[in-house]
Amino acid sequence: MIITYFGKQFFKIQQGETILSFNPVSKSSKTGITAKFGADVALVTTNHPDYNGLEQLSHGERVPFTVTGPGDYEIKEIFIKGVLSDSIIAGKKYINTIYVFSLDNINIVFLGALSSANGEIPKETLEAINNPDILFVPIGGGDLLDAKSASKLASSLEPKMIIPMDYDDKNLKTFLKEIGEEKAELVEKLTLKSKDLEGKEGEVVVLRTT
């Protein structure tokens, strides 16, 4: 699989011919982040312009199957579980969906715009997350998880690999220090097979925005 990062929480994951995208940035977002490509599956955790730009993911004949909330989904033989959680953005409460799925025998958890409420997740949600190989975690603070809470939560979930998102240089530096990975690898794109994760424990990989 190949993972590409565009900023905020906007990712593309390609496995063979299948393209998944997470939290595309909308044209109405004030971030100025743009990327347009065709995706087969689009997952939106939070109905906010920074994360819900589905219009960015249609190209040619590729129009994505969209997942925008909690539930169980099967698309292209990929089983996706959406688990309910909360988000607060600019003082307004939103539903945030944590997505759990497996791709190429790699278990992935995408936390989305998870709120900073002590970095605590209800027990039933934790049970659904269940031993991720790769954990995508927001670390930018404000209303979302800050670096310290994100580090604590990520460590408790015991993933093999952690990919921070929604960060600036300051938050990233704090997060890496908190989690003890100050020499974390910085990459343009991440290419992975399941065997690459064997023996890893909480390794942090930082993706540069493209």
C-alpha cells in the first residue's frame, strides 16, 4: 500500500488499483489545501469543511463510494467499521467517526477529528479499535487532541506504527518528544507491506505534505 498526505487529515491510501481517501479538505475550507484525484472509497469522519470535501475525489469515471458516519460497510471486499465519538471544532460539537478496517492484512485505525476531552475513549469504542497495526492520530491541539493527550492515547492502543496528522512543526516536535520518537522517520510517501510491520512497536512515521 502507498500512503500520501496532503495536509490536515487528508490522506490517500492506494492498494493495487483501489484508492481510498480520508477527510478530503473542502474548497470552502480556509486552509488553502487542494488536491483532486479519483477515489474508489471516500471516508469522512466529521462534517466540517476541513474534513468533508468529497467534491475533490471525483475524477473521470471514478466517483467514490462515500462513508460519512458510524456503521458497518463493505466496499470492494474491504470491511469498514465506523465507531461513534465526539469532536468539538471552534466551540461547536460534531459527530466524529473513528474508522477501523483492514487492507492487505494490515489493521488500520483512523481517529479523525477526535476531541481533546482528556484523550479518553469509551470502553466499547476501545474494544472496536482492537490492536491496530497503523494508527492515524491528530496531534494539533486546540479543540482536537493535543500532543500530550495524543501521545498517551496512541501508546495505550499499542499500534505497530503511528502516523500523526493535523499538526504544525511545534506540535509535531512536542508529540515526538512525548512519545520518545524524536528521531522519527520523515517521508514524502509511505510504501508498506504487512511484513514491514513485523516486530515494530509504536514506531512513528511522519508524512510530509505533498
